[in-house]
Amino acid sequence: MPMLSLNPLTAFVKEHEENEDVLNPKRPLGKALYRLIDNSTSTIPDQPGFKFYLDLHDRPISEIYVGMTRAGLRRRINEELKDERVFLSKKSPDELHAIRARIYPETPEYEQHWDRAMRKAGATHIVWVTAAPHLTDEDMRSVEAALIEVSDPKANKQRPSRIPSTNSLQRQEVERVTDQLWLTIDAWDGSC
């Protein structure tokens, strides 16, 4: 099933949360979290596609973040989980900001990761759908914009100012991706 449960990752962070080193990739616990992320994402296809961060325990289901990648789903999801790992923590935003001040660099690039990570809080699963092989970069961006417009995810801060008009190929891809997303969610048995 094209779905990754975040529960093992959040459980690991929660188990070691008193030791803030679990969020520091230079410390042994942080390295262990990175290994767990690598193992968790190892079966994701490394093909272009679309990814959905969801809260499947919420009713109705909350779509938290929608994104696309041309680089490969495995690589991008793995990278996001590592760069934005703070969203796996159940600590309050104030507690996390205090940890951040002690561990993380104050750089504009990291600010972006931090802000997006905080908006992804509450995600329980990631579902992915590989892209049709004939899509161009423009097609992928148009499909992503349409998916964001339809689902209105809370973590997608940047939105297209206007949705580009979609051609029939792009509309078919939006429909295919949306159908595949809901088939995956419907097939989920509620475990993990």
C-alpha cells in the first residue's frame, strides 16, 4: 500500500523526548532517528509523484500538506522527514522553540524548514501516488496547484495566486491522483 505510517517515528521521538538529543542529528539518538527514517522510507518508489501528509485519525480526514517531486518520492519524503523532524514531537511549540534555540542554526533556510514542520504537526501518515511518466514539469506544477486548491491543506503556505488553466491531460492526472489517494485511504484498515 502506498502509505507510510508516522507512528513508529513519533513513538520513537516520544520515548526519548526528555532527551532533546533525539532531535539533534549530530547526537546518537538523533542518528538513531535518522536510521529509523531511512528504514521507514526504504520501500517508497524513487519516482516522480505527489505526496500527501494526512491525519487519518481525524474525522473527517485532515489533509495537512500536499506536495510534488520530480526528484523521486523516496528521496524527497526521506529528506523532508529529516529536515522537518520536529513535527514528529508532541511537545508544545514553546518547548520546541526553546530546544531549537539550543540545537539548530539560525539561518533563513532552516527558518523555512522549521515553519513548515510546525504546520505539519498532527500528520499521522504519508500517502504517495507516482506521477504518470509523460508529465512535464509544467504539468506536474499544474496538477500540484489543482490538488492544493481542491484539498486546502493547512501546511501549504504558498498557494498559486491563480490556478493555471489545466489541459485535459492535467485534469485526467488530477482525477487519477485523487482517485488513487482515496482508494489508498479506503483500503487502510486503521492499524498503525
